[in-house]
Amino acid sequence: MRFGLDSPVFSSFAYDFIETLVHAVEEVREMRKQGKIWYRKKADGSRVTNGDFTLERRIAERLHELSPFAKLAFEENIVSIVARLRRHAISHAVYRNVFTLPEIHFGDPIDCTEFFIRGLPGWSSQWTRMRKGVIDFSVFYAPDDLGGFMCVAEAGRGTWFSEDGGDWKRAYTHKALQGEIPLSSHTMSISDGSWFHHFFTSVQKKCLAVPVVPAGLGPVLAACGKVDLSIMEPHYPHDWLHVVLLAREAKGKKVCFWRQLDYGEVEVFDQLDADALNPNKAKVGVLVGTEEMVDWAVSSMRMHLNAVWKENSGVSGPQKFVSISST
């Protein structure tokens, strides 16, 4: 990407981080090109590669220099096995007070690892900084999608994206085409009979569906204004946290979160809490788009939750469904 006359004015930290990320990504792509990538399965069945570890370590080492006392909550937790980086490790107990930490970084070095292993488009790298409970920097980088797609947001400086290695563009509000409602979502893996499966199937019938990968790309496209709505099923925080600032710094966008609780209860909220950022708690889904479309999605979710509950139990409820307007 090029920084021209109309480029965003980021902080020196942001420019430094972007440069570090681009170089680290090129390093692991070269490793893959040379056949030097190996992988193993994790406890949850997903795969992790030495490319994940290399990229995450490059970012951690640079942050070690830039922010010596920051906590690093990265997916592969490289800081726990590298002696000089252990000061950055975060314990599960710390998540209860995550909003009071002076500085914490969340990151996923390679999302959708299967695509990376196979040399296909569809993988991404995403990172977020939060200071004293305020998310103030996020970057999403999908080097093999859209000719190389990056989206960056910094508090007070807007949301910007670059594709095909071109100039930076500011996020905008997408307009629905010919009365249809564009929908962006990654491929779903919802069990048959669940209320969300019914909801998403219904949405597909009514909307212009645009399936995209990786998981984080759909919400980012919504934040950039390329689609009106993105619905993301529940994931861990490092998979979606970058979207929060990307959406809120873009004009005319709204972001809401949802999670499924016990006894079929569903909670929709727009202010993050400590449980949402704790990978040991219930996973969180994300709705991103124009305010009108997000409100429509929340209303539709409520309708389908009630309908499926009644179909399965013969009664309406009990369920918890709370929608809070964005401020």
C-alpha cells in the first residue's frame, strides 16, 4: 500500500506496527513458498503452524521494545515460552480486571490457518490495542485477498483501508442496491435445529448473500462500507475484537455483540464486558453494518429465537434477549 497526499495521519506507533506486520507476514509467506511450513493439531482440533509462531513472535518482540510493560493476549501465547517475553503473559485471573490494565494487545497471527497451509487466499492477521479499557488501535491484514487488503483504525483518526497495494481510502457507508439487502458472512457451521441455523437460513432467502473468508473479513468489509451487514457466529476475542474500533471509527456504522447462554438464552449487547474478552467464557458473535441493518438483524434474531423455542417446547420462553442501543 502507498502513503500518498490523501493518506491517513496515523501515530508513529501505528506506522511502526504496520511496517512490522507487513515484514513479518512476508517472512512467513516466504517460508511457505520454500516448503518450510510444518503444523500440528491443537487440543480443539484446529491446526497451528510454525508460521503462526514466527509471525506472533515478531510482533511480540517489537511490542516488547515499544511497550515494555504491556500485556499480550495472543492466540498462540508465544510469550509464555520465550523467556525474555514472559513479563507480557496474561493469566486467566487477570481477565476479570482487563479494563483496568494500562495496556493490553490482542492478536491472532494467522486466522483460518488451513487456507494458509494450502497456499490459498482466505487467511488473515489481526491485532488490537486496548489501554485502560479503551480500544485505540486495530489492524486487519489479509495479504492474499483483494490483491492484498489491509484495514486500520486509530481512535479519533477514522477507519482506512487499502486494497491491491493501492492508496488508502476512508471507510464509507454502503448503499443497498435495487432494494436488496447485501449480507456478508463467512461460512457457517451451525448444528441443525439450532435457532441460529434457522435464523441464518431465513436471512439467506431474503438477502443477497456474499460468503467470504476469513472469518474476520466479513465484519471488516461491513466496517469499510463494502456491504451493509455482516453476521459473524461466536468466536474467541482475538477473532473479532479488531472489528470494534474499525466499525466505530467508520461513519454511519453500528456494532453489536451476541452470545448464547444457558437454557437457550441469548444476550445481545453493545458494550463489552470482561467475560466477552475472556477466552474461557462463552464465545461472542458480532453484528456489524449500518444502524438500520444491525437493528433489523437484532429484531430478526429475536423473532427466530422465539419461534424456534416455541416450536421445540410448545411455549414462548424462557429466554433472555437484551438489545442496547449504541451510544
